Amino acid sequence: MAAITARDLKIQTDVVRRLCKELDSYKSELHAHEEKVKQLSAEGEDEARLRQWSNVIEETRNMIPSTEARLSEAVSKLEDTLALAQTSSSSEMQKQIVETENVLERAK
């Protein structure tokens, strides 16, 4: 396998970071939509509008497992790359390794 550069490690780290943010966003969006439906239901909103919101909730709920799977795959790939990168002695690589370890800690 070709040598791993700090840039390669940074790119993969950023992928994991982005997927973590995406997953958090879907989860908070799901919670907000569920609260909205509760509020609309309490206000006596018509069934058609409640069904529309239920569809939005279902679509959001369906995105979570696929995002979790992509995150798991990205974390696995990053861990493999990190293992290869730890043999490097460059200061740039060592700084990136520390950042990568922090991101992996958050992702798990």
C-alpha cells in the first residue's frame, strides 16, 4: 500500500467528522419534528397536515440507519489508516494523528 500522508489522514478524519455532524443533525431534526406533531395534534390540526408531518418524520427516521452505517464504515477505514500513519515520525503527521484520535473518540 502507498504511504499515508497527513493530507490523506485529514481527509478521512473530516469525513468522519462530517458524518457525526450529519447523524446529530438527523437526530435533532427527528426530535423537533416529533415535538411539532405533538403540538399540532394538541391544537387539533387536521389529519392531512398531521399525515404530512408523519411522512417527514418517517423520512428522517429512515436516514438515521444509513448514516450510522456510513459512519461505521468511515470509522473503520479511518482506524486502519491511523494504524498505518502511526509509523510516521513527521511533526505534521503527529499533529494530525492527535486530531484524528480525538475525532474517533467522539465518533464512538
